[in-house]
Amino acid sequence: MTRVAVFGAGSWGTAFAVVLANAGNQVSVWGRRESLCESINAGHENADYLPGLRLPDAITATHDPAAAADGAEAIVLAVPSQSLRDNLTDWAGVLPNAVPLVSLMKGVELGTTKRMSEVIAELTGAGPERIAVVSGPNLAREIAEGQPAASVVACADEGTAARLQKLCHSPTFRPYTNNDVIGCELGGACKNVIALAVGMAVGLGFGDNARASVITRGLVEIARLGKALGADEHTFSGLAGLGDLVATCSSPLSRNRTFGEKLGQGMSVAEIAGATRQVAEGVKSCASISELAHRHDVEMPIVEHVTKVVAGEMTPKDMLFSLVSRSAKSERW
């Protein structure tokens, strides 16, 4: 039985631990709070993030990073993207050498505008053959419940991608492989920002035309940035692009869509963030994605407008009408 460590006991980290356990692996989950780890071990439930769901017996939790990593043949990183750098700095001495490092994180680092794989490479010294990304329509609750889902395992090394594909292929979770790490990461990070915009439209009471327009134009923005950074444009029509975007923008289970909906209803960023333990990655990453786009001279008006709303410089209603009233120009779909 393969031993896998998952660093992060939030909803998605826990759900992926369930996938790994259902695929026949022994899974050790590292949690930031010792009390949560004790609760998981005692009751086989992560009551804080996935209440009411019994976790497989093959999952154990620990607050000790060395214990979590001990004997692991793969390390899965599932912490909030903006805390990855600090966490990896703390874990530098305990992560095993030569094993794959798998990112479940969907964000772009503030200040550096680095993708998560770039942060991992910088702090661990791991080469691209060891760093992989899992992305796709990943609504944690559905996956943890065993509802059918597919996703993408992306790595520059096809052998590593294939190995990880087998590691997380369960009866209800179908992973595909891809070598486009850049495209998969950008799709996962940017769709959160687009979901915030869709949520605002929902919160304001707008209908399907507005939502579909934001989703479609959002996909164009994501692909535009991806092309500038060297991604494969085909990635954005697949699970890590369109699939993830549709799920995140459409489902009430989506943290970013829900966060945007509350913004549209008039709540402030501070009020919404203070009412939940869940992290809406788009709220933090919108500024860094906007900066990344500017650095590469890429036009991303939805991302720019969402960034202004999050910063308190624009209301959700003004944002949506500003997007629609922008001067028209000749542009394909």
C-alpha cells in the first residue's frame, strides 16, 4: 500500500485524501490545528470542513509535519496559496527528496505573481519532473461524497504524471494526464476571479444572459493570459479550463461564486471573510493575476474590475455595467 501525505486539512485537501484512500493508498493528513487533527482521528470526520461525511479508515491526521511526511511516496500540498511560501519554509527539513510534489492550490502569489509550482520549485529545489498540478472541476463536497468527477494531473514529465494518475484513480474519480502545467495552473487560479464576478451578478439578481456572458468572456481572458505565458491553448477547452470554470461559476458549493454573491447582495469583503473558515482564493489572487496580466501586456477587464471591487474602489453593480458599456471594438467572440 502506497503512503501519501496531504498537507492541508481543509475541504479540498480532505476530499483529495478521500480520493487517495479510495484508490487504495494510506493517507496521512497534516492539519494546522492540532484540535482538528485529534477530532479527525477520533471520529473519522472533518467536522469543520466536511461535516457529516465519514472518512475512510486509511486516513489519519497529524499536526506534526515530520510525522505526516514520514515514508510518503508523494507529497500533496493543499494549503491556501498565499500561505504556501511560509509553510514550505517551515517544512523544508521534513519533505522527502525525490518524491513528487503535487499542488492542489489554485492561486497566484501576491507580490511575486508566481504560480504555485514556481513557488514550490524555488523553495524546495525540485525540478519540473517532480512538480505536478491537479486541477479541474473540483467541488470538494461532491468529490468527497463519491460523486463522479474527472480532473487533470499535469506534469512536465509524462512518467510522473502517469504515476500520479494511477495513485488517485478511484472508482469515482477519473484523472487525465497533461504536460501543460502553466495552462492548468492559470485555469485554476483565474476561474476563481471569474466566479466572483458571476456571483456578483447572481447577488444583484441578474439572469442567465449576464452569467453566461461573464463565463464566456472570462474564458477568453484566461486563454489570452495563458497564451502570453506559453500555455497550450487547448488546455482551456478541457477539464482544467472550461470544466473548472463552469463548475466554479455555476455551483452554490463554490466558495468564490458564493463570496461574489454576497458581495452582490451588499456585504463587504471583511464581513464575508469573517463569517467563514473557507478561503475564497479569488479574493486574494485577483490583484496578483491582474498584475501578472499587466506585466505581460494582456487585457483582462473582468479580472481588473473584480480587483477594484475587492479593493473597495467600485461597487459590484458599477463593475458589471462598466464591463458592458466599455467601448466596442472588433474582437472575435
